[in-house]
Amino acid sequence: MKASLNWVQNMKFECHNGEHQTLIDATPEHGGLSSAPTPKELVLNAMMGCTAMDVVAILTKMRQDISSFSMEINAEKTKEYPVHFKNAELVFDLKGQLDGEKVIKAVDSSLTKYCGVNYMISKTCHITFKVILNNETIKTGPVQFIEPKTEE
């Protein structure tokens, strides 16, 4: 993978990933104009996006009928430098004609094996999750990735 970045003005930057462009900015107290997400906000989006894609793909393969899927993430940052996320909770909210066991299996598969973004972040941040199916919480817990086997 490769990406590039160009300074626009103040604390605003333009990031390029292939043909895609993303803007980032800082908050006013850090010299920005809040005209775009901050890098840490984009990390939160990446944490949700990575696992959401896994869950939807897995449930689709299981022939589950998802009528609605949304997520939230609540994260707490450290006060010391380098400021980073120390705790985060991923909240999955699904609706539809879904088998609860299959939903749990999809989320567990993502958060133990497949989601590389959350795997990387889990090295410095304690991540927990909650799964809500048709307005009922069906599972909560810590994210516990299985360490990949290294090739020798």
C-alpha cells in the first residue's frame, strides 16, 4: 500500500490513496479550522469500517437478511504524550431477520481473526464491543484477537 499527503494551508492536508482523496484538519485549538476530520477521528472511522465490512460480508455469505446496520465507537484518549486511544467500545446495531448466533459468530470472527485495523489498534488500546440485534443487547465483551502464526 502507498499513500501521499500534501499541505493545503494552516493545519489542513490532502491525503491521496490511489484515486481517492481525503482531507484532514486540526481543531482550532491546534491551529486548524475543523474543516475535516482529524487523523484520530479517521482512525475511529477505520476501526468501525474494517469490522463493519467483515460483519456484512460474513452475514451475506450466511444468507442473513440485514435490513439495517449501524455502528458507533466511543473512545477515551490518554492525557500524556503521545496522546493515543487507551479504551474504545465498538457498538454494533443490527436489525432484520437475523439469527442471533450467526450475528455473534460474524462479529467474533471479525474481532478475533479478520479485522487488521482493530488488531493493530488493540496493541495499545483496550477494545470492547457490544452487539445489539433488533434493539436487544445479545453480546458484550473484550476484543481478543488470536495472534497470527508467523512463517518461519
